[in-house]
Amino acid sequence: MPETWVNLAERLGSDLHLELSGAGGRRAVLIRALRDAVREGRLAPGTRLPPYRSLAADLGIARNTVADAYAELVAEGWLTARQGSGTQVADRAAPPQRARVPKRAPARPATPTYNLRQGQPDAASFPRAAWLAAARRALNSAPNEAFGPGDPQGRVELRRALAEYLGRARGVRTDPERIVVCSGFAHALRLLFGAGRGGVLRGRSPSSRLRSSRGYPIALESYGLSFHRSILETAGVRTVPLGLDEQGARIDELTEGQRVRGVLLTPAHQFPTGGPLHPTRRTAVIDWARTQDGLVLEDDYDGEFRYDREPVGAVQGLDSERVIYMGSVSKSLSPGVRLGWLVLPEHLIDDVLAAKGEREAWASVIDQLTLADLIESGHYDRHIRRMRQRYRRRRDQLVDALAAHAPHISPTGVAAGLHAVLRLPPGTEQSTTKAAAWQGLALDGLADFRHPDATMPAPDGLVVGYSTPPEHAYGAALEALCRALPPG
């Protein structure tokens, strides 16, 4: 049977870069070069070396010279040689560790023992088997052109799958031609506002309805993710805060004071205070957009993770020409997948594609095809349901731990999402976050998410993410949290 290329590659071993210099004959120089490469860690333990014939041909020296050098290094213990396994770097030949200068013990743990920060899914729950199976199916069925230059709009297979899924699960009104695939929510915002190629919504496009470059600011919720604000402000877009209450963002404030032409909302689950935007305010923001010729930017934060309430559809379903819908898999799967999407009004599609560029430089085609298969096969829905149950259990553990050990602390915003807000006694937020650090906890205070110009009351609180810790550490993390809370 003829030798395959794979077998040939295995037989030839690894490529080597060796510096053959210094005093001595060829054999001595080669031995010194190999020994130095192992000692310095450039040849790791277990690395398979090329057969002496191949290395001799690469270096332009005699075969016997290489064979003698290998034999000498085997005798010294730097290499091992076994019949059928070739010549390898010995396991005990690992480079010595550099001595470390002892450091003064820190006043508090340098690395937190437990991570209770918001916004991260349970990394151990990534559906590896389902993802791998989907990748195999996608690669086997993908047309050859899929591996050429990418389409800036994204693979049609993924756009079709997303159109079906978003319509079914989130009430989004769209078709594949209205969807643009990107690498996540931050990338979506930069396409719309970023200064790199020029943001679509900064007034440079004749079809842009949001003339922020002429001085119109963007409204944000008074509490939210700081990177939303920083992306906008870096692009030269002013932001103004909207007040919040038990019904969500105060939409009536859009018509007060400074005139705005766009508003960024988290209507499915307000981040971080929790709760959906009230139905009357959902219709009110659409009425405002129609009256003021404005746009609603909808961040579907935590839209898929709900526990004690009925599903809340996307605001985009009320008017697909007045809402830009943005989502990603950073919470449902992993931020490492780097896939997101914009569902656009028809008049913005060409401008967003122009801003993105002719070549797809952000989202891997293979990952796009894999996600499309994961959705179409039903594995994505099953993963969401499974994680919804797991996160609900964790939410319940948090609520139970507080009831048992800190009944004076009230958790809010727990009907959905991956975090809870713990309301603290006035004036105790800063001291509690310090106490949490002493307990080895990484978490955030509510003040970290407040818009600097917000005028609404500023309650003390903690934003506690319950999705991040591994299962075996979650109970201990809750115990540490309860120890850090102020007494009743």
C-alpha cells in the first residue's frame, strides 16, 4: 500500500531550527545546539525529532554525524530512542525553573478565590460534544466557496437559522437579508457608531436617520454596562441618562430637556437592576421613535434566561423599521465563540455592510456554520433549556442562603438573568465590597454601573453573578458572600 502524506509527515518528525555555530567539529556543534535547545525549553519534553536522515538532509551534513549526535545525547539522558517511536526529547530534560524573588504577602488575596461577577456563563457547561458534532456536520456539508473570502453580511446558513430562531423564540420580525453577523455586541456598537471606518449612525450616511454628529445625544438607562457608554463616547457621541423605576426605563424623559434621536435599552431584563420594560413603555418608545424620527437600539440582554415570569418578546417586533436589534451568544454559549448579530431596518443594511468592509474580518466562517447547524439541529434550544434550569437552581440557592444567613438583605431582579442585585443598608456599599475582597470574592458594587450624570436616587447594592463559579465551589462562594454582608 502506498505511503500516505499523513504517515510520511509522522515519519519525518518535527521541523527544527538549530544554530550550528561555535568552535569544534560538526558533531560537537550539533550536539551543543540540540542540548541548548532542550535546556532553553525550545524543544519541550516529548518532542519527536526528525529521523537522522531527514535532519542530515536539512542541515547539509553527513548522516553518520547526526546519528552519532543522537546517540551521544541519548547516552547523556537528553533524548530517548525506542524502536518504532523514533527519537524524542526525554521527559526529565525539562528546563530548570528560574528562582523567584519572594514577595511581601498582600494585604488581601491577590487573586480572588471565588468569582461572583456578572455577565459570564458557566464555562464548564459549554456544550462541547454538541458543538463538535455540529462542526463535523457543518464541515462535511459546507460548499467549497464557504472557505473563500467571507461575505461581510455573514454566512447565509447562519442568517437563515437566526431568522427562524429569533422569530420563534424572541418574536423578532426579520428575514435573512436584514441580519448582519458580527463578533458580538461591542462590535455591533462600533459598526453603528465607531470612529474607525465611520459609524453608520453618526450622520455621515445619506440614509442615516440618527444625526448624532450634529449634536444629538443618545439616551441610555441610568444604570448599565460602562462599555456601552465608553464606545459611544469614544466615537464622539454624547450620552444622557434615563431614569429607572419598577417599570423599567422612564421613556417619558426622552421628550424632556435635551432632544435625543436614539435610545439604547435592555428591555427584556434591565441591566443590572432587573425587570422587563413595562408593556405601556414598550409601545411608548415606539411611538416616540415614530414621532421624532428616532431609532431604538435594543440590547436583548438575558432575553433567553427567565425563571418566574412569562416570556417577553423583543421590542423590535413592534416596529422593525424603528428598532435595531442586537444579540450574541456570549451568555447563552460563551464569549469565546465571538458571534453576534444585528437585525436592521431595511434602510441601514447597505450602510452597515459598507462600514464593515468587503472582507469578513471578524467572525470565523467555521464557527458561523457550526452555530447554524447547532440551531437547526435543535441542540441550541436544548442547551438553553438545560442552562435555564441550572441557573434557576443557582438563583434559588442564592435566595435561600440570604434568607437563612442575611434575611435583612433583599435580592431583586431575580425573575430572569444571570445575576441578582442585593439591596444594602444606606452607606454600606463600599465597606461591603471591601469585606467581600477580604473573603476572596470578586463582585461589583451597584455604583460601578451608574451613569455619571444620573440624577435618580443612588441606592447601595451589590451585583452578584451566580452563573460563573463552578458547581463544586458555588456553595462556598455563597458562604463567603454571606460573611461579607453587613449585619442586620
